[in-house]
Amino acid sequence: DARPAALRSAYPHLFRLAHGILAVALPWMAVTGLALHAVAQSGWSLTDGVAPAWLPGLRWPLLHLLGALVFVPAMGMAAASYRGRRRRPNAPPRRRAVNDLLAGGGLLALLSGILLAHPGGPAWLAGTVRTAHALAAASLVAAFAVHLVQALGPYRGMIVPAFHPTSQSRGAHALLLLPAAGLSAWLVPGWFPAGAGELHARRVTPPGDDLERLPWRDAPPLRIALFNGVGFDGGRTDVELRSFHDGAELFVRATWGDPREDVRMNPWVRTDGGWKRLATAPEDEQVYYEDKLALAFPSAPSAAFRLAGCAAYCHVGGGRDYGFKGADALVDEWFWKATRTDPFGTADDNHWLGADRSLRQVGRRHDPKTSGGYESNDAKDRPHPAWLPAGPNAVLKGGLRKDRAVPYSEEGARLIPPGAEVPGIVIAPCAGDRADVRCASRYADGRWTVWLRRRLDTGSPHDVRFVPGGRHAFACAAFDHCSRRHAYAYDALMLALDP
């Protein structure tokens, strides 16, 4: 070859292409992955599950998945090309060891990442995969740092040959990137197996008030594997959804495994010395809290939602310890809550829109109500509840009924024996737009069953309008006695209504 040495390369063209992509993709994955790790479960996160104050409020889950679409094919091709060159004996052992760690750690990160995006199997497997992904990330970051020092030091003369994109180029190699990228897009974000994420709502005659009468066994089930949630066995649970509509209303039945029924929300306990509130973390309760289920329906098609589900609207950092939701177009959220809404037969009808960081919930808002709802049973600046039960049947599924409660008084408190609990939440029937989603529930044999119903078109600007014959994207999450750290999935889910 008569060309100058700087333009010649002993590296295969495919390796050089993948090597150049990885030089950008690997740091991207490390930074976005560390941002996600910051808000992982306490005991697992190096920051105890709290986002550092300096972390900008970005859609880090979405950015990590976008990076994976590039990292996965590039890492696979680079590792395959390196394996063929590794047989050559001229590489120094130290350099070869670092390269082995990069290739091996990259492949482990690739495989464990795909398995994380597609949870399944026994609970212990989820913990093993998560541990493998963390070890792969740590080994990759360490090996990359050493590799960078080597490249800028004793091997700096190899930088140009290792990246040169046109030297001894092979057009067919570049074309290989296209099917590899397509395979990555199929495997990584939840699109495998193809078509697994459709919930088919068949048309039925109006069922009346009793949704249990519907022929649920005849409805095609959609099973969603959720992962990384507090409380669930290994952080995992599987939600099964079935659906019908009658042309006027949509009906959904959700069932999922949960080790126990949780309806205690930060209750007060009467002690010999006064009152004690059972709580572990003001904004991140993981012990004294209710079970919950959420379904989120975007109002407009979104490529980001197709890729990452509701993680596309989840921000981490930005001065918020555990992140926040924010959407460019309205997202309609049905939020079933075992204690705060279920006792009166409704789910919380919420929506996400924008991101006003001056608000406590930033981008998540309740639909308007005309009356009712729930509030904390907290006497401001006083160490006791604001309300006490007024006789029997005042407590319903862990909540204190507002119509059967009386303001706190020392006389009333003396009637409550030491060790007895008073609910930490006061509830009342909700009316208005916020009560559009009606529900019923049952817990038995370690499983929740929740029935949800809502008019296809409520007329509210805060709700998605469902259309017979239409298709609507959605996502699902389940909470086990926690306020925030729910089990989730990146699966691309679709609700299809019969005409």
C-alpha cells in the first residue's frame, strides 16, 4: 500500500466503524445509566435512591434507551470483529486484558440490558440480571478509562488507524449497520416479541352495574411483565388486562400478584405519651402506604412513548429527589388507589401536561372536582390527627370517612385506647371530572383484581376520547405499599377497540 502510514490500518473496516460509534455511545450510556442509578431503590443506589441536586431534570430513561439503540449493534459488531483479531499473538498481554474486559463487559451489558427490558421468569432472575448489568457497567467504565489512558499514552499512534472511516473501506460493512440497528430497535425497547402488546376490547351489550357479569374469560388477555418495583417479590409482578366496550363505555379488568393487601397510609398510633405517626419518608414512603395501579393514555401518537412507554415522560433530577412527570401533549392517567379512592368506587382521574417546576407535582395534575376527594389527617404543626372516628364504621379500607369523623379533641382522644390506630387519610366521595373513572376491587389469594370503567367520550378536555374501531397507546404500572417506586415496563402497549 503506497498510502502514508497514517491512512493505512490493520483494523478491519467493520471494527473501525463500530469503534467510532462506541467512542460516543459508551460514555453516553455510562452517564445516562448513572443518572438512572441515582434514583434506584435505596440499598442499591450509591446515592441512596435520591437524585443529586446538581443533576439536570432530563428524560434520562428515554435518553438511555435511545443510546441503547446505537450501543447494542455497535457493541455486538465490535466484539465479533475483535474476537477474530484476538487470536493474533502480537498484542501485549496488558492491552489484551483491557480489550477483553471491554468486549466481555460490553456483551454482558448488551445481554443483561435486553433481559432487563423484557423481564420474565422467577423473581431471583430479576435480581441476577440487575446485578449482572451493574457489574457490566462498572467493568466497562473502568476498562474504558484505562483504554483511554493507553490510547493517549503508549498507543497514541494507533488512534487514527483504529478510527479511520475510509481507509480500506468496505461499503457492504457500512450496510451491515442497517439490519443491526433494526434488530436493536426490535429487541431493546419492548417490541419483542412483535405484537405482544395489544389489548383487544371486544364489543358487548351494556353490562349494567355489575362488571363481574361480563364474560371476562372470553376476552383476550394481555399479560405485562413489570419489574423494579418496591415490595413485589424480586421487584416483579405480572399484570393481566382484559377489556370490553359497549359503544358508550370502556371496561377494563386488571389482575396482578401482590404479597399482601396494603391499605394503611401513615396511620396515627395512640401511645401512653401521646400520638405517633407511622411514617418512614415524607416523599418516598415504602412501608405504610396503599397499593395502587396506574394506566396512562397519551392523547397523541408519540415515537418516544412507543420506545419507552411512560418512561418517555419521566424526568430524573432537576432539583426533585425522585424525578417528575412532564408531557408535551396531554396524557390521561387512570390512577386506582386502594385507600384514597376505591372505598367510594372511583379511581383518581389525572393528567400529565407540561412541566411547571413551581408546582409540587410539576407536570402531573388532578382533573377538576366539584366536591369530595381525600386529604391528609394531619393537624398543622400539632403532633396529633386533625380528625377522629365518630363511632363504629368510620374507617373504610384504611381511610377515615369524612362524614363519620369529628374534629380532634382531648376528650375524644381519651376514648381511644393506647395501641389503637387512627387512619392517616380522610376520604369522601369525589364528584366532577376527577371521578370519571369508576371502579370495584377484590383482594384474594395473593392477587388484586380491579374493574375499571369510563365513558368513551367524557367531554372533558383532560381525558382521552376512545373511539370504536380505534387504537390507543397506553402504559401500565403497579405499586406495592409505596408512594413512588412502582413496578413498570418499557413495553409498547396498544388498546384496540372493536368497531
